[in-house]
Amino acid sequence: AMKAGGFDVERIVACGGATKSRDWMQMHADVTGVPITLTEVGDAVVLGTCMLAAVGAGLYKDLPEASENMVHEIDVIEPNQAVHDEYQFYVDKYCDTYPQLQSMIHDMVDHEAGQK
């Protein structure tokens, strides 16, 4: 979808609890065919808050400078092209199926959220 929208995704920077599972991250890299970069601090909310505080305290002039100094990449998970090719059939089927199920999925999410 991003390629269709004119975006060339060269890498994904992942954060959150899922990054604790290398197998899960490898699967994401294989499905997307895009390398996934992991950062030293996996909790983006905490790191972002610290970056905002550092800018507010005058330690850095702006967020790009804070990012350069506070976001440290520790690993890159490269996609396995052969596995990516195997997943492509299933990704294509999902992309074909989702529009047909979209309203039902939203109905279920709304129901679970108490918005019956």
C-alpha cells in the first residue's frame, strides 16, 4: 500500500514489546521484505518523552538533534528473500480479502469497545 502511495520503504524502525521476540521481528522482516532496525531503548513512548524533556531543558536545540544523540540503533534484522517470496501469496490473499471483511472487523472492534 505504501509503494502504491508513492513511498519507497527502505527500512522499518521497530519499538515496543514485540521487539523482544527476534523470531517475531524476523517474520515481519520476511513478510514485508524490508530490514527492521532495533534501537537500544525499545520503548518509544519513554524515549520520546525523554527527548522532549531534553529539548525543553535546553540540552538539545530541537528534536532532530535530540534524536541524533539519544536514539541508538543496536541491530538490523534483514529479510530472507526466499521466505519473503513464500509469504507473498498469503499477503496478496490477505490484501484481496481485507476490503471484504473491513466493515465486519470494525463492527467487532466497536462491539468489544462497548460501542454496540
